[in-house]
Amino acid sequence: MTDPNPIIIPTVGRVVWFYPASNTAESGFVRNESGGPYAAIIARVWNDKMVNLTVFDANGAPHSRTSVTLVQGDDAAPDSAFCGWMPFQKGQAARQDAHAKEPAVLPRITTHRQELEHSAAHALASRVAEVGHSGGKLGKEVRESLDALLGGGEAKPAPQIVALPVRELFAAAGMSAVTEIDLAAQAVAPRVTPADIEAAIASEDYFTAAQGLLGVQWDAVPRKTIIDTAPAALRMVTLCVLVLRNGTKIVGVNTGPVSPENFDADIGRKYAREHAIEQVWPLLGYELRSKLAAA
């Protein structure tokens, strides 16, 4: 049960209600019909129950009041002038106090296998949207792949822990992933590796959309020429074209930063290449699966 009158620590700048003494006249202080309360701002804090205020009368004129009693908790209001917290401030403090007393929620403990499935699901989410794979089918293939590696159920202790890219696990199923996780198993089955990806690339070229529009090669013309003639939206778009050894062409794109001032050509090339590489994984995975099926 929450306390309807919680103790609130006063601080400079907070708003309180001011109640002037009813039996004394205050020079220059314009009162309203009800006699109060009046808006006031804490100017100095003496302690939890005494403050200096700047009080605004009914006309909005400021008045200085020093050493004003701040009625807290179940304290009775004095006959002299005093101030107090507004109802919504008390309610907010009571809710915060009740929340602080709630028992802490313990974190949910997950198994190693659940962590693997969670990581794989995040890694494959973009691929599901990109190629329209059935989510249920991908989930089934993820579980089957983990069962094959971990022996079904929860992973058992293994003599060696190795870092294995998720994308290598599912490349044979024509899926792409971008997250690396630790698997408690040594991979011995055929798989696509980063070295296979690099070996499959025959050439790579880079250019911005602005340069493509002008029909020029990278750094072939002064940068100012491109800036002056190409649309601003195309100057930060970087493209990477990979040509594989079998003639397949892959295009990776990086649209660049939000602010043109942050554009960096090297960073643009880096992310454009990563986007292109992600598209190579499922191709080599399909090729490997075809070879395994034929064997």
C-alpha cells in the first residue's frame, strides 16, 4: 500500500503551493478569493522542512518569503504561513516509492542451445525478408543444423570451444547470416569458409552513384567536379561490384551517412563490399549443397 503523504526531498527550483497566514495582512500581496494556495518556487533549502521561496500572488507579482515551513508527511499545518507539495507531486513520489519496494525481477536463465537459436534467429531475420523464405522452414532448418552439431537437445561439454560463424552453419541451406557465436563443438563437415569466399572473387571495383552517373572511374576527375555537377543525393552512395570466377556479378551498396559532412570514401567502400560479400555466401552454399547431393 502506498503512502498518500510521502516525504519528498526539496530542491532549488521545484514548485510548491504557498499558504499565507490567514490572520495577518501582507503588504502588497494580492490575494485571491479562496485565500490560497499560491504558486511558489523554492529559492533555498534550509532542510527537509524549511525553505526560502519566491511566491507569486494573484496578479502574478513575485514576493520573497524566507524560512517558510514545508509541511511534510503527516505534519499538521501551522498557524503561520507555510508551503506544501501539490497532489500530483505526492502521487508521483508515492508511485516511485512503491516501485522501489517491489521485488527485483530475476533475469531469465537460458540454456546454451537457446542462446544459439536466439542468435541464429536474429542473424537470419533480414534474409527471410529479402528472399521470402518461409519463416517456419528456416526455423526448422536452424534447429536441425544445431541438432547435427550439438547432438540434439542441450549442448554437452566438449573438449574444445571454437568460434564458428553462423553463416557457415546455414550456407549449405542457402541462407545468409552476419553474426558469429561460440559453438561447443568442433565443425568437421564440409562448409563454406571466408577463405572460400575470397578465393571465388576474380575482381572488385568501386564507384559512387555520382561517378556512375558521370561515367568516370574512381578518382579519375577532381572531387569538386563531381560535387558541382552530380545530384547531392548520389554523392554518398557507394557501390561495390564483385565479379566471381564463374562470371557471376554481385553488386553491394552503401547509401552513406545521414549528414553529408560525415561521408568517408573508405568507409563507404568497406560497407558496400560487406553487403556484396553477404550475397556470395548463399551462392557458394548452394554450390556446396549441389556437390554433396551429387556425391
